[in-house]
Amino acid sequence: MKFTAKQIAEMAGGVVEGNENAEVWKLCKIEEGEPGGLSFLANPKYTNYIYDTHSSVVLVRSDFEAEHPVAATLVRVGDPYLAFAGLLKAYNELQLNKQGIDAQAYITPSATLGEKCYVGAFAFIGENVKIGNNVKIYPQVYVGDNCVIGDNTTLFAGVRVYCNNVIGSRCILHAGAVIGADGFGFAPTADGSYQKIDQIGNVVIEDDVEIGANTCVDRATMGSTVLHKGVKLDNLCQIAHNVVVGQNTAMASQSGIAGSGKVGQNCIIAGQVGIVGHIEVGDRVIIGAQSGVTHSMPSDITIVGSPAMDATKQRKNLVLARNLDKLEKRVRQLERQLEEQSKKEE
Amino acid sequence: MKFTAKQIAEMAGGVVEGNENAEVWKLCKIEEGEPGGLSFLANPKYTNYIYDTHSSVVLVRSDFEAEHPVAATLVRVGDPYLAFAGLLKAYNELQLNKQGIDAQAYITPSATLGEKCYVGAFAFIGENVKIGNNVKIYPQVYVGDNCVIGDNTTLFAGVRVYCNNVIGSRCILHAGAVIGADGFGFAPTADGSYQKIDQIGNVVIEDDVEIGANTCVDRATMGSTVLHKGVKLDNLCQIAHNVVVGQNTAMASQSGIAGSGKVGQNCIIAGQVGIVGHIEVGDRVIIGAQSGVTHSMPSDITIVGSPAMDATKQRKNLVLARNLDKLEKRVRQLERQLEEQSKKEE
Amino acid sequence: MKFTAKQIAEMAGGVVEGNENAEVWKLCKIEEGEPGGLSFLANPKYTNYIYDTHSSVVLVRSDFEAEHPVAATLVRVGDPYLAFAGLLKAYNELQLNKQGIDAQAYITPSATLGEKCYVGAFAFIGENVKIGNNVKIYPQVYVGDNCVIGDNTTLFAGVRVYCNNVIGSRCILHAGAVIGADGFGFAPTADGSYQKIDQIGNVVIEDDVEIGANTCVDRATMGSTVLHKGVKLDNLCQIAHNVVVGQNTAMASQSGIAGSGKVGQNCIIAGQVGIVGHIEVGDRVIIGAQSGVTHSMPSDITIVGSPAMDATKQRKNLVLARNLDKLEKRVRQLERQLEEQSKKEE
């Protein structure tokens, strides 16, 4: 896909200065400009790069004044960064704008689809599934019986949604995510083996949720595992059965919440964090990477460590722990002094 | 799927009291009852809820005596909890009771299938695969050449089984699980690059094993990686090449066992645990969350921490570690006292 | 697949001693030999096993002299271990030597494929994809638009490659690996919700890279996430957006590198390690299991712990930490001594 400087200016509501037929087909940082590249200059610190950049077109502020000749075609706009971000979004939408139902998709007759949907080859849509408008179901996605998917949601290749789950609008589920597998529930028996506890609840994912590649959200034993509006999960996360995650909470890669855990809204959970089951974490809690949260936590705190505790206290402890050899030396020194004293006294 | 109180009573071997045509189509906790819901009352502590519940049908003990009027239809049974669990299981089996070979499944002519199997659309069954009776292969599952799968086993959507692996009877493999990928084996060469060591062993999964979503069990370099009877693995676990996991051992999410590790039977491994390669963990060992097991462990102990050690000792250490600042203060105090003493002596 | 001792000798360039029609169809360790098994004897410590082994054929050194009668057929070769490894590799190649384009693969007309490729059933190859010679695309693989894949690369069942990514030659991607999902990038807004930052970069995987099952490599926000030549990633690893991993660096299972992290060449990263974003790790760094790397690290060091630090210092600290109760006891003892002194003085 190629665009001329003129087309860029029209899309961005700007004015061309230079060759309006200059073509671009990729996005570059201004300091790494290449022929065919589109860049932007927003931060004055980068101004020097504009005189040397190999980018073909550069978005600049309306009031930009060049102090040397500029080879690139300029497009003058109100806010170059915003204009660039807008173009970037438009470009991505264009690129991902698949439509139509592939002949090799499997859609049961009882399923219903809204308008302007995409269903790729080898996708499977089960009985009584209800899919909204403008939903994109990539190839090899599995949507089990009785699921409901809201408008403008995208399921990338190979997402698996077990039966009876609910996904909101404007959600994005990345490749390999698994929604609604059985919670890990077993009752020990007298002979040491386990009796499976049937998991008949479901998963409810509200609007504007994004779920990373190969992340797993288990169905509830009964009732629902819930991701509230605006939750963002990174890749390879684990959300166990009956967990509830509050609005706008974000969780980085390889973190997990065990069964029946509750996390409040607007929390930030770094990577490789573990939260044990049946506890409650408040709102706006920040949890450092690799922390292990072992008991309930109030709102508005920052915690780190395993077991996790208040970050200020923990960091002090960590400094001490990292220098335990020095503390031990001080104790040894004290012991020696006391011994010498007692010798003197003898 | 709707059931009447009368049908419920027949299935549960109970007696209806109230409207035998009352319909239910979902399961509810008695305290969260909704119209159309089926609940049970087993624990006397919850008795009060029966007078207010909105559930349409409630399973109660044969000898239950209402002290106030009850709106719900009652079904009297010997043990309400067991009856409910039985109905729940029946309901789930009904729901998951897929059968038949989809026309869009790919089954090689040399593969053999038992009776009453389900093979969904876009599933792939390789050469010489042997599949037992009543096996359920969901859409988009991959079963490589020469695999053997026992009776009554279920492979949910998108499970991948590489060639030459063996899976027992009554196993459940959840979506995205990968069985038999190459072990991580490389020999360093003189120039710093790695030479791949071909992995020609396989994976043997015995009966009654459950494997979570996106969990990986690697094939052995030679011989077999083995999950013994009744092993339960949660989501996103890693079982490396040549590992052996003993009977009825359960492992929670995001835990891993490195190459050639051996874990005994009836162990309980919590979430995000790592067990290094080439060590042996005994039977009935309990391993706390986020532990790192760095050397072999005897049977019948509980270990926590990274590196993992006896839980009692470790917990004492953890309390001290969490209060290292206090210990440091005591040392500082001692230093001050001694300094004062020595000043006095001067 | 069966081979006679004679065929084995021809493949391995050796000489048969005994029944040249003895058949083998599996590989066994000499101490676990079974009828139909092929074994080798390289280490003199194992010589005794050759007199009892049930293996049908054993590779031995040209100058091997039996002190007792041997039931197995011998094949005399220069180096039995190398010969065995060669046979093992040949066997594996034979086994994995799929070819041809399945009628049920979906290949867009604009995609191009080299010679001798395999594309399995239900695989999806998008627009303008360029695939080299002898590439193996297993069933249910997804390759998005505009991807490029080099010669002799294998994508096992269910690998997902988003659009615009580049994969080199002789790479192996295991089942369920996801290449090019969106980086985890969101800008917080005034109301506490997140605005998605479109991820329009890609992933570049150089030659000879191996990627484990269900591992995720995210696309760059802009530019490229890069795995340099010879990188080896185990299962369930996470490589975030804009990460760069140097040549021949190996990373064990369940480890992760956060956004924009840089790791040098020939590093060895053990399992369950986390490396935070925007830091730089030097060359030939060895990182112990479960370490948390929180700041940049120079080349040629070994680090362990969370937060990770020099291994020698850390191990000393760990020993002290594991015996904190003893240190506390010493402090208590000192306190008591001083108290007694002060009592005496009174």
C-alpha cells in the first residue's frame, strides 16, 4: 500500500510543502528515515534530524521554520504526533480490515452473525452462538455453543472459546487465548486419587477488554469468572475459575490469579506475579514484578516481593538482604569485642 | 435445555413437593437464586435462604421441615449435595455429549476409530493413529502419526499431539495443550552456536490424567516422558523431556519441571513453582507457590521458598527477613552500647 | 519402519557380525534393550551390558573384543556414538519428511511457495506470503499476509504468525507458538481507562532459530522485535515488543523479557527468569532460574536471585538468609551478655 504526500495531507488535514507526489509505504522514526518512509517531527530536540533524514515525507508543526534546506517533502499539521498516531491507526485498520465469510468456515445454522463480519477459513462457530456487527473471527478460531460476542470485537487466529461464554464489544483476543476451559477443581478421595468437580459456570468478558496471546481464562465452577470493562491482560497469563478482575486493571505477561481471587479496579500488575486464591486486592494497587501476593491487600498501595509487602518497607529489607554478609560481619565484630572484654575481665 | 421439577426428581431419585411442572434451565447457589434456577440446601446454616430464594426448584433432605412457607418447588432426596453434584455431572455430560465424525475432519485411511467417537471439523488424525471408544476430538485438534488414544478420552479444541505419543483412557486435554514437542536439547559447538539433539522419544500419558489449557509436555530425547495415572496439570504448565510425574500428583498453573526431573506420587505442587532438572522429589511432597526446588527432596515434607526448604524453618526465616530492619536496628544498638562502654573505659 | 542389521551397517558405514537379517524398529539404551531394538556401546563402563542385552543389534567399536558370547548382532563402526546419533537423525528426518500441498490447505493466489514444500490440511497462507524451498507447514498453521519464510524452516501444527513478519532459514517453530501478536502498549487516559497504542512494527526471526511450544514473540510498536541467528527459546516464553535477543542466546521455559529489553549474544537464561523492560544485558551472561533482572548487566557475569545480582555474592547471602534464625540467635546472645554486664556494673 502506497500513499502520496498529497493523500497523507488530506488524511491528516495538513498542507504539503515540496513534492506532493512523493510516495511512502512505511513508517520510520525520523532518525532512522529511509526512502519511502513517513516520519514526524514533534520534539524540538530531534529538529536536527530533519535536514539529514532519508524519509520521503515528514509531518511537521504548521509553524516549523527550516534553518537549512530539507530534502523530504513536508506536511504541515497542527500536532504532528497526534496526526502521525491517527495515520498509524488508520493504516492498521486498513490492514486488518478483513471482511466476508469464508466458504471454508464452519458455521452452524443456529448461529447468528451481525453485519460486516469477517469469519476466516477453518473457523468454527457452534450452536446458538450470537455474534454482533463488525466482528472479526480470524481463521482457525473456535467458538463453542451458546457463546455471545459483542460488536466490533476481534478474535485472532486460533482463539478458543468454550461453550456458554460471553464476550463484550470492542474486545481484542489474541492468537491462542483460551476462554472457558475447566477450572482446576478436584476433590481428593480416600485412595489418594482425585474426583473431578464438574465446572459448569462460564466466563463473562465485558467491553473493551484485551487478552494476550496464549492467555487462559478458566470458566467458573458455578457462576462466572468476570473480567470487567477495560481489563488488559498480556500474553501467557492465567485467570483461574471464579476470579473477578475490576475495571481497567492491567496485568503484564506470565502473571496469574488463583481460584476465586478478586482484584479491584485500575490496578497495575507487573510480569510474573502470582496472586493466591480466595483473597481480595483493593483498587489502584500496584504490584511489582515476580511478587507473590499471599493475603488480601487494601486499596492505593504499592507492594513488591514474595511474599508481597509494602514496597517502601520491602525495598529497605531488600537492601539489607543484599548485604546480609555485612550485617553478619558486624555481628561477628561485636562478638569478638565482647569476647575480648570478657578476657580482659578475667 | 429445560427440565421440569418432575424430571429432576426422576433423575435424582427424589419426591416433588409443589409444582411438578416448574421449569429450570440453570444452576444457582440458593442465596443467589433466580427464576428458572435449580439450587440445593445441604448445609443447615443456609436454611434461612430457602424462604426467600428466587430459584424455581430446590433439592432438600427428605426430612427437611419448613418453618415458613416456601415459594420454590422442593425435591426431597437422601443427600441434596450428592444429588446436585450428580445432576451437575449429568448436565455437563449432556452438554458435552458430541458425537459423529464431521465431514470436514481429516482422517487418514490408516487411522482407526472406536465406537461412538466425535471428531469435529478441521481436526486432523494422522497415519496409523489408534483411537478407542467414545473418544471426543474437538474441532481443530491435531493428532500426529502413530498416536494411541484410550477410551473415553476428550481432546478439546486445538489440542496438538505430535507423532508417536500414547494417551490413556478417561483423560481430558484442554484447548491448546501441546503433547510431544521436542525437548529443549542442544549441544554447544566450538563457534558458540548450538547443534540440535534430535528428540526421538515420546510422551506416555496414563489413564485419568487431566492437562490444562496451553500446557506443554515435551517428548523424551530417547525413551518416554511419563505422566502416571491420575496426574492433574493446570493451565500453562511445562513438563520437559524425560520427566516422570508419579500417580495422582497435582500441579497448579504456570509451574514447570525441567529435563529429567522426577516427582513422586500424590504430591501437591502450587502455582508458579519451578523444579530444576535431574533431581528427584519424593512422594506426598507439598510445594508452596513460587518455590524453586533446586535439589532432591525426601517424601512426606512440605517445602516453600526459592531455593525451597522445609516450610517450618523457611517461614521462620521469612518472618525474620520481613523484619530485617529490626534486626539491623538491634545490631546498631549493640554497637552503640559497646562504643559507649569503650568510651567510658578510656 | 524396520531395518535389517545389513541396512544399518550400510547406513553407518560399518561391518556386520552375526545375523545380518536381524531386524530393528526402535532405539534402546543398551541396559534397557528389547527385541527389535538398536543400541550402541561407546562407554567401556557399559561393556558388561552387551552380554545380557535383549537388543537385536548393537553398534560397537571396530576394535571391540567380546570376552563372552554375545547374542545380539554386532555392527562394527569407527565411533559407535556418532554412528548412532547419525542414524537417529536420519530416522527422525525420515519420520518428519512430509511433502506436498494438501487439498484442504488454504493458500491465497498471491502467495508463493518454493520447491518440495509441505502444507498440511487446514493451514492458512495469507496474501503475498513468500515461502522458500523445503519448508514444512503442518496442519492448522496460520501465516498472515506479507510474511516471508526462509528455506528448510518447519512450522509445526497450530503455529500462528501474524501479518508482516519475517522468519529465516532452518528455523523450527513448535506447536502453538504465536509470532507477532500486538505488543502490550496502552496509554492511560484521564478517566482511568486505557487507549490502545497501535502496534504496527513486526517480528524478524533470523536463521537457525528454534522457538518452543506456546511461546509468544510480540511485534514491535514500530520497527522490529528481533531474534538474531541461532537463538533458542524453550516452551511458554514471552518476548515482548521491541526486544532484541543476540545470536546464540538460549532461554529455558517460562522465562520472559519485557518491552524494549536487549539481551546480548551467547547468553544462557534458565527457566522462569524475568527481565524487566528497557534494560540491556551483555554478552555471555548466565542467569540462574527464577531470577529477576531489574537493571542492565555487563558481559561475562553469572547472576542469580530476584533482584538478580552477582552469583558469588548472592549465594553467600542466600546461605545467610537460609540461616537467619542463627544470626538472630547470635544477636540475642549478644544482647543478653551486654545486659548482664550492665547489671553487674550496677
